[in-house]
Amino acid sequence: MKIRKLIEITINQKRLNVVFFLISTFSVLSLNIYPLYVLNSKNYPGRTYALIHNNVQDFYFYQAIMNEGANGANLIYDPYTTEPHRSSIIFSYFTWLGKFSRLTNIPYVYTYHAVRILGSLLFFVSAYFLIHKLRLPHPNLAFLFFLYAAPLFTLRNLGDKIDKIPFMYWWTAMDPVRRSAYLPHHMIGGFLLILSVILILRFFSSGKLKFIIITIFLSPLLAFIHTPSLFILLIVLPSAIIIYLISQFLQNNVKFLWNLRFILLLTFVYWIISLLFLTFMVSQTNKGFPWNQYLVWERNLQYPLNKELIGAFGILFPFALIGILSSLISSKFNRIFVAVWFSVPLLLIPLAPKLSISNIRLIQGLPYFTLAVLAALGLDFLFSLGKVIVNKFFKIPKTLVAFQRLPIKLISLLFYSLIGLLFLIHVFPSIVWSIKDQIREYSPIFGNTYLDNRLHQAFNFINKNYPNKTPILSTFYTGNYLPVYAHTISFIGHSGYTNNLSQKEPLVFKFYENKMTDNEAKSFLMDNKITLVFQGPEEKPIYPQYLYPNILKPVYDKEEATIYVLK
């Protein structure tokens, strides 16, 4: 009977876990999608919201690559600069998504968001599984921390007023709403990173060869989809092993260390193979512009993390510090691994410039996951310590004797339920701020966020009458979205992927002001091998008449857009 009752309790607990996971995950993803729903519901006659959820330039960049894939490309070709350059494997998984969209007749933007949400679900499932495999005292609380951990607020001078905003508000992957379903490759990369960690921990606990073999096969995929995640794993793994070996040595477990030799050898093989894949992906930056810009960005983009990061980790950070200490003294490899996973990348942040990487890369290894796990461990340590102190040093008043008779499990449940409730109350303002900020940012009518519906006729005209990779001239913001809807290459259109943008943009504006002579305009177009000139909603207000009628011939002429070619 006891065994049967135990089985029933286990089944009921699993059901509760499933319900908790579904409710908590659905809640955070609903919050993520809500701003899109609100923005898409705005009634701007003749315009449609482009379903932008993050940086506009990159949002269109990913879809432009999808358009390349739909038109037959396997590697990506920079859609925002007309100079000859080499194709690259970097981001080429978006070309596969484009092929899928073409095959299924699903618009690129829907495929993009579907993969983003699907990646998020895989990420959350794997994270929940890992939390349970770590055998935490209160796994659901740790998962709740992971989902909703939010930055603290600070006062910041923004323009002409002082405003209350979260720490690291400038990095959108930090708040719980946005990071729950961030960029597609970030979500898939997070899933693969956690899956790799699960397999490594299983290999260390069981010694079964299949776990490390699967991890080795995952390595090139992780390097390809999200290189920073593999970089973090390669930093953390040897550090965790060294600390674990030291802890075992201090306990005189020499025989145990000898038994680990097979596991350590195969782990080293995995590390070397992964390093080779990482090196290969970094080598892709040697292919000239724009791929060499990644190295420039890495060296130059150093963010003020020393001033903002602790505040961005929020109220959980001090508990996580306690969790680190309790994990390190536990002598358990999985606990040590999590502690190192959180702390070592943070300790390396001051060295980021010397490593020729952006310091932001060192917080792209899922710090909120490890923060949550360690905070839960820290709270459990404090709860256990509190019990010891109360039992040893305090006499329970007669009025509270009834509470002493309560089962410790019930007291623990009440305590951690209260912690969870207080935590949600604490993060609520950050959630509200994030949602309002997204709606505020994308509500104004701009030509690249709320597209004129009539422009699709112009895009269709280009696609029917001109070949793939047709060079086209437009102003910057138009050039950002043109390669998504028409198989063109923009002369300018992205601050990171347009070569010599600072030199080109003044020339483009002068051209659209109609201030060039006919010879200057003709030379400008011919020297840059530009086939089409696009005069749409962003360009016509600059000069509403026909551009350079002596040298340009309109081949498409509507109120919303005029497209020219050289006579």
C-alpha cells in the first residue's frame, strides 16, 4: 500500500509540474506577444504593421537573407552594399527558413516569428528539464525565477527629464518579457546550450559514451547557430572540472579521481573538437567586408557592465552569491558546474578588450538561468540555516507551539510560496515597463514600420521584370526593407552592413534633393553600377518632382512610388 501511495503521489506531482510549466510558460510568452498584437491592431488606413519586435535594421536584415534563400541562395550575400564581396556561411540558416517559406507559401515574417516562438518553447522545456535534473529542493521556484528575473530600477537623465528605468534598458535581452522569445538564433542557441549541458552532466554522472558522442555532434550546430554560446561553454567546462577535481582531492578521493580518467579524456576530446568548430566560425570573418566587421565590433563594443550588470541581475543576485558558495562546498559536479557557469564569464568581463571580444558576449551564456538556480539554492541554504539557528538558540513561545507541530514540509511550502509571490510583485513593474516601452517605441507611423500597402505593387513589378540581386538606390530606411520584398541589393540600408555608409549617405541625399548635375547623377549611378532608382514615400518628400528627367526614365510611376532606370 505504501508503494502504491508513493506512486500516486509521484504521478500527481508530475501532473502539477506539467500544469505549472504550461501556465508559467504560456504567461511569459503571452506577455512577449502582446505588444505585437497591440501594434498590429492599430488602425492606420492603408498601412500595415511590419510585426517588428526588436531592432528594425536587423529585423529586416534577417528577412532579407530569407528572401535570398527563397530565390535559391544557400550562403548569404550582403543585401545592403553593392560592392562585390564574398558570400558567407554566417547567418545562412536564415536562407533555409526562406526556402521553407517559399515551399509553404508562408510570408517570411510569419516564419521568422514561428521559429522564434518554437525556439523559445524548446528552450523552456530544456531549461525546466535541466532544473529538475539538478535535483533542486524547489525546482518550480527556480523556474519561476528564471522566467521572470528582472533588473532593478534606477534614475537616469534622459534628455530634459529624469526618468525611472531598469538597469541595462539599452540591451533588450535583459528584461523578462523580451528575452522570453528573443531572436530566433538566440533561442535555438540557448536550447542547444542547455541540451549540451544536460548531456555533459549525464556523461559525468553515468560515464555512458552515448552522451558525450551526442554532445560532440551538437557542437558544430551550436557553433553555427550561436557561436557565443559555445564560447561560454568552452570557458566554463575546464574551469568547472578543475574546481571539481580540487574538491575531490581535498577529500582524499584519489581512487575516485583515477576512475574519472576515461570521462576526463573524452571530455577533453569534446573540448578540442568544439574549439576547432569555434575557430572555423571565427575564420569566416577573414572574408572581407562585411564579415570582417564582426571583429571590429567585438573589439570596439565595450558596454558599461561594471556600472549596470549587478543592478540588471536584480533582487536575486545576493541570494545567487550564497548559492555559489553552497554549490562550491557541495563537492557535487553539477552544482559546481552551475556556479562556474554563472561566475567565471562575469569574472572575465574586465579582460574582454584583451581577449578582443565585446564584453556583452560574456553575458550571452544564459546568465539568468544560472542566476535563478543559484538564487534558489541560496534561499534553501538560508532556510536550512534558519531552522538550525531557531532550534539551537531560540525557545519557541507557548503561543507559537502550535506552529512547531506543523510538518516541516508544510512550513517550507508556505515559506517558498510567499517568496514566489513577493518575487512576482517585485518584478511586476519591470514587466509593465517593458510592454509599454515596446508599444511606445513602435507606435509612431514611420515608413519602415507601418508600410504603405500600395508599395507591394512596386515590389511585384521589380520581381517580375528584373533579375535577382538587382542593385537599387533609395534612402537609408527604404533601403533597409527593400531587399525583404524585392530581390534587390540596396546601395545603402544598414548601419553595419553598408560599406562606407558615412561617405555614401550624403551623396544619396544630394541625389534625391535633385542637386546633382545630370552628368554627376549619371556618373554616380554608373560608377556604382546601380540599375534602379526608387523614389517612394521616404524619397518623394525630399523632392516631389521627377528626378533628373534628362537622364532617367520612369518604368513604374504611381502616387506612392516611382521607379527609374537610366535612359
